[in-house]
Amino acid sequence: MVHSQHGLHVLVCGGASDAHTWNLVCLQLLLEEAGHRVTNLGPCVPEELLARECLARVPDAVVIGSVNGHGYQDGLRAVRRLRREPSLAAVPVALGGKLGVAGVRDAAAADALRAAGCTAVFDDGDLDAFGAWVDDLAGHGARTPATADRAARAGATADRAARAGATADRAARAGATADRAARTGATPDHSARTGVATDRAARTRATAGAPTGGSRA
């Protein structure tokens, strides 16, 4: 396969059931920094849509990312659909991320994906190995230190994105707690005002029931 001097055209997407986006953004940045052109279809891409986009855009490679643990199921359906198209039969397809919900490496699942047509499977989050695979496709051979450094930075970015999401969730919960506390704080003030009113009423009743100085037995 002959590639232009601008590198590969890589189509990136998430599996049909995977709504995560930060991993796809990190993959896009990693590939673009390495000099490749990226079409990012985003998350939750059905197999039919993926096939249509590949037929229309004719990418040099397809990369499917998985975070939700359904990588094996989503990837198997996707690669089988792509391989049914004669013009896509030889397009390199890589699947990376979590193949199963257990989050551990599954050699049997990886082998099944390769047998179905996946060119490469990265189920351990190894960005260096992924970068080396892309370099081989582009005809760059061995990875350079700069490329390896970009992969490390991309991994750090993905980790920061995940932590930022967790921090935002905690902040939202803290805000809700503070709001409840503010509403609760109004209750003692109301109780105090009620107590003053009750005290005044008691004094009024006592004064009304007391005998006047001019009374005679």
C-alpha cells in the first residue's frame, strides 16, 4: 500500500455500545501528532454506519476503541461486517481497550478477533505497541524516541481526563449537599422566631388573667 507524505488516513471510532469519548480524543491526538490524518466518528458507531463510512472515505486503517468492557462483542460484529465488503477485506483493523467487563487480558478473545479479521488487538492499553503498529503501517519502521514520548503524553492525558470526570462528579454532589445544608439552616431561625412569638403570647395571657389594683373582695 502506498501512502502520501502526509501519513496515513486513520478512521477512529468507538464500539456500537460504547459511549466513551475521551479515549477516542486521545487516540486522535496521538495519531495526529505522529503526522497522520484522522477521521473520528465518535462513540456508539453501529456496524452498518462504520462500513458505509469506510466505503466512502477509504481509510488506510480503522481503529476501534473500547472502554466499557464490550470490546470483544462490539469488535467482533464490526470486523465481520467490514470484511464482508470486498473493497475492505484488506484494510488494517485494530481493536484496543477492554475486551471484557473483567478488565483483564483475554488471549482467547484476542485470538477469536484476529481469526474474524482484526489485524491487531491491543487489550492491555499498550500505547507503545499501538504506535509501533501504526509506524509499521506507515512504513516508518522502528519507533523514534519522540514518537514514544508522544505516546506517554497521550496516556497521561487520558488518565487526567478520567480523573477530571470523577472530580466533576464529586463537585456536583458537594454542591447538592451544600444546598441542602443552606435550606436546613433556615429551620433554626424559623424555630427561634416561633419561640419568641410563643413567649409573647404567654405573657399576654398572664397579664389578662391578673387582678387589677382597684378590685375589692
